[in-house]
Amino acid sequence: MDFKSLLSAQINKAKASASADSEKKYVKRSELEAQRQAAYLAEKEAAEKARLERLEKKRKAEEEEAEREAQRREKRRRLAEESRKRREEEELEEERQRRKRLGLPDLPPKSAEGSQDGTPVPEEEDIPEAELVQKLRALQEPAQLFGETHKQKLKRYKRRIGQDNLAAITTDGPIPTTLQLVPEKDMKVSLKVPKDKEGREFLFRQLASYFTMVLKEWEGTLARRSGDIKNSYQGKQAYAAMVQARENMRPLFKKMEKGDLESSILEPVVEIVHAAQERRYVDANDGYLRLSIGKAAWPIGVTMESYFTYHPEEESPVNHDILFRPGIAPDGSDTFTPRAVIYDLKGAFGTMRKLNALYETEADVAPTESDVWPSKPIVQRTEPIPASSYQSALDAGLSPPRLSTSSVRYWSDYSHIYYHPKSLIQLSEFQVNDSLMPFENWDVGMDLFEKLEREVDLVDRDLRPFVEECDGIQGLQIITGVDDAWGGFASGWLERLRDEYGKLSIWTWGVGDQGGNTAIPREKRLQQTVNAARSLNVLAEQSSLFIPLSNRPKKMPSYLQMEASPWHIGALHCVALETLTMPSRLRTSHQGHGTLADLEQIVNLTGKRPIGKIEMSIADPDVLTNKASPDVMEVEKVTSRVATPRGEEVGNENGLDEFDIDVFTKDYRTAGAPKRRRDHIFGRVGISRGDWSKSPNDEYGARDRFNDGPLVERHVHDLTHRYNTPLLFPQLTSFPSIFDVGKPRGSKLAVNTGLTTSTAVADQIRTLEHIARRTLHLEDRETLSNSLQSLAEEYDEGWESSDSDMGE
């Protein structure tokens, strides 16, 4: 292309752009309106689109909120349902407890459909109003109750005629029961117990009807008494006996309602009722004794086992209710357990369980996840101690094997009796035979008692339930160690008891070696002596009578063959303790009866000499009987040696006039110290089992024999007293063979014991005080020394003292 063409193209292009600019400069009004409308429509469309988007978002938010609200309503409904179920379960449990207290049968299980017996609820058959009114009037029922609907009236009618299966029918007798009672003419029972179900059910109705009639008559007779008789002591006792009998029969009614009464119980009950209906009340009482005592597993134990009798004509002179409490096991059976509270360290009970066979139905229930912790608990159990062969044989009802010192590990290995769960209390703070934390210091025991007393009132928790069961309590007996921490623990207990029972007789038996074992290191022997001194200071002051018992008797005849075993030592102490307290357990009609206060008044007449010395002798009862016969003169010479079959001579020509076993505390007097010329006796009481008298014609009998010793001052007979009983000491299979008096193993022994307060105690107390004064700290020394010196002065005769005329 040439230059001319290019120039012409550029000129044309410039003219075209100029014309276009001139056209945009001027716009029509219609075009502007069209542009405005287009912009408006676009803006309106954008606004509508934004509105729709907002509505969509709002709809989604509302749907989400509705869903969340539905979830919240479902959660509230579920919580309300769970709360309702929990409330119904609580109400149902309260109803079960109420029915249990009233002796009613348990409620049947509730099914998912709502019925109590698991079956669908039947539809009620309607009855016209007029006919229903006539039927109610025929049954002598009100035709209309206030506010009662037709449906409620129909239900009341069906309940009255026994067609309403949804409600239990209970009687309004002394013991409410669902058993349908029979008329009096049908109450006569037969000795033969039926085997079929219908016959047993009718028998249960007969028994329930008879017991209800007897209880009603009993209650009515007591109600018809005059006011003076009702308010008297005997009247209140009679009413209490009726109430107790009624409460004791509730478990029997409960078992009869369930129909699961064992034949071993049903047959004796039928025998009792049959005898009572024929007015053979002695036979009925005999059957009750066989049922309540004879069928129980080990109902009693230790030496008390031989005192129980099961026939009214064979009543034992020993009242076993003094040391044993009657009770009822969870299954309704009668039990006899000791009135005892036993404290011991962890591991000292051995194989004995707190919940034994009599109370094993009260075993602890395993905790569930909702009880305490949200997570599943981890249970740590120690390896159980294997039961001894002796206890295993007793559990199986077999003849137990013979025990030995090697087979006896714990005191529970030879225990014959069951204890109430409240009787066994373990002190878990200390473990038996623990070398790191030994239970040996007196202060440790006192601190432990004070710690437990701060946490809980021990008297109210442990002792008061047993004391309140006693109609007339004689006193309390405490058996404790005195030369270790148990002395401090018992001292704290005794001070608390004296505050609670100020005038009650409290006997304390202090067991210990008091430093007499030379195999123990000297430091430990000194510690034991100090513990014994501190225990003596508190126990003698707070006890009505304090009797020290040594683990190593000072006088041991040749017929006493015992080892240094706690089993043998406990057996020896048992003979002395059980014989000395025998008068307190005899019935009031028995000749040798005497309470603890009577015995205490003889030996501690002034109340200032509570420490007594106990001695005893053991003999063959057959030889004693021959000795007492005036026709056998040669036997009297042999009797002085009968207790020592090895040929050792004990006593003098008059027979067994001196005790040959001294279980008093260790003699602390040194070999070089001068001895008293004689011991003055302030009081002495003797208890003998068997015929220990010198002669049937002897005016004073064995009581005069107390003053025949060469070192004992002869004085008036008013200072001594003798209790005698023909009951011999029984040796059970658990008793060790420590007495060799010519009798076979397991036979009964004649025992003669004496408890004396004399001037011999003063030297013991002063020697203890002298040792403790050299060992204790300064702040405790003066108080203990002054107290023991004051106590020793009470045992000095006249102007005699420990320093002036010793040995004169």
C-alpha cells in the first residue's frame, strides 16, 4: 500500500471516532428510563434472591432447633421415667420393709406388663349397680363409701369375696398374715405331717389360726388386769414377755405364708401345738426346748456346754442365761451366743469369721458401679487362713481329733462356740506379732483407746447393746493383759466404764508374766514390769476387784504338766476363773448361790483392798468322796497326796488343807530380802467343786482349813466364807491334758479355789513401785509412786510398814 492510501485510511478513522463521540454525548430519555428499569429489576432480583437465601437459612436453623428441642424433650422424658422408676422402686422397697416388720409375705415380682405375679391383668367382669349393691349388703358391707366410684365398689366386692388376685388379704390379728384362718373347730392338728402341698397349706392355716387365737387370748387377759397390776414390775414383765413372744413368732408366720417351712422345724412345731391342744403343757415345753436348743449347731461352748439341760425335770443348777444371750438368727432359728465383747489385733482371730454359720445370710453384698465410685472397684483379698482339723470336724458334725500344742495356732482353733457379729471387734491399726509396730508399750494402748473414743463412743457402740439385754446385771468382768499395750487399752476402757456405771461391780483379771521370763531381754522385762505397774495403778483403783494371773504359776505340783503354750496357760486360768465365779451363775434356789457383789464384799469388805490372790487345787472326785466317808479311815492319809500322784506330799495330816497351785502374779521379792513372819488375812472366799470337806460331822467344814497354814494367822471365821457345789469341772475335747490326777482324759475334775486379800500384796506393790520409779520419766514417776505407795499401805496390818519391822 502506498503512502496516500495510508493517509486516507487514517483520516477516515479519525472522522469515524469523532462522529461516535458526538452520538454518545446526547442520549434519549427513553433509553435512560430503560436503563433505570433494568437496574431496578436487577436490584430487585438480587434482593429477592438474598431474601430466599435468608429464609432457607432460617428454615434450616428452625429445623435444627426443633430437632434439638425434640432431643431435649426425649431426654427429659427419659429422666422423668427413670426418676419415676427409681421412686417406685424406693416405695416398693419401703413397702417390703414395712411388710417384713409386720410379718407379711413378700410382694410377688412385678413383670413388664404391670402385674405382680408375671401374668397379664385380667379384665374385671362388670356387675350392674343394683345387683352389686344387693351383694354388698348381703355380705354386710356398706353399699356406698364416700367418694367411691362403681369400679372401686366392684373391686371392694371382689376383694371381700376373695376373687381379687391383685391385692393380698391380711388379717387384723396380733400378727397380720395372708393365711386364711380356719374356725376354732378345725384348729385341731394331727401329729402326722402331711406330705402333699394341699395338706401342708391347710396345716399352715391351722397353725396360724391356733397361734392367732392364743395370742389374742393372751393379750386380752393382760388387758383385763387392774391398773396397779399393769404398772407393777411383774405386770410389766408379763406384758414384755407377751410382746417378745409375738415378735419372735413373726418369722414363723412368714415361712408358713411362703410354704417353705423345713420339716425339721415343722414337725416339732406340730408336736408342740398338738401337746398344747391336749393340755399337756409340760410335754409342749419339752418339745420347745428340743427345738430351740437341741437342734442348734454348737448352741453353747466351753465348760458351759455341760450345764445346759433340755428337759424341764432335769433343770441344771447353773443359769446359762447369765453368760449366754438368747437371740434369733436371720432365718428365724433360736441361738445362744456369749454376752461378750472381744477386742484383738489384726490377724489374731485366725480362722474365725465375724459372720459365722448362724449369721451367714447377712453377708456383705458386692458393691455395684452406682454405689460409690463411677468405675468398677478392684477388690483386694488376702489369702484366707486354712481352718484347723478340729474346727473342720466340728463343722462337719464329726468327732473332733485330739489337739496338741503344735496344732493350735490361734485361740479360735479350739473355740467351741459361735459369737454374735457384734462381739468380735478387730483393731486394724496394729497387727499381731508385728516387729515394726509392736503392741507392747502401755502408752500405745492408751493412745489407741483415746483415738477410737474420739471417733465413736465405744460404750454405746460395743457394750450398751449387750447391757440393755440384761434384766438384772450383776456386774462386768474384764480379762486383759497387763504387761503390754493391752494394759493401757484396758485402763482407758475401765475409766470410761467407771464413769458410765459408777456403782456396778467390775472384776478385772490381769494376765501377764510381769517380767518373769528370763529368756526375754532385760530391757523388755523392765518394760513389762513398768507396764504392769501402770496397769496396776489404774485397774486396781477403778475395779471393784483386781485379780492378777501369772503365766507361770509360782507353785506347780507334779500332777500339773503344762508347757509354755498360750493354750495350756489359758486352760489353767479358765479352771480358776470358771470355778471362782461359779456361785454367781447358780440359780437363786441353789444352796451355793452368791452374786459377784457378795463375793466381793467378803474379800474387800472396806472397799480399799481390791487386789486379790487366787489359788487352787485339783483332785480326783472319786478319791475325795471316799475320803469324806467316815468308814474309810485309810483313805484320809492318802488324800493328802492324791493331788500329787508322783509321790509328792502336799498338806498335812488333815487332808488337802492347802492349795497347791498358785496362779498369783510373780513374786518380785529378791532372795536376800527378809520375809514376813506371817501374812495377815483380811478376807478370804473359797469355792469348791466336789466334796472337799474334812468330815461330814465337821462344824466348820473346809472353811476352818483356810487358817491351818504354818505362815497364816489363825483368826475369826467371819473373815472367811465357803461356797460349795457338787458340779464338777468338765473337760471338753478342746481342753488340754494338763492335769494328771489318775482320771482318764475328758473326765470331770474336783476343783478347790480360794481368793484372798492379805498383807502379802503390800510387798508386791512396793517392789513394783521401786522398779518403776527407777525406769519412768520424772513427770510420771512421782504420781505413780505415790499412788502405789498409798495402795500398799492399805495392806499393812496395824502399824506395820515396809521398812520398820519386816521379818519381825
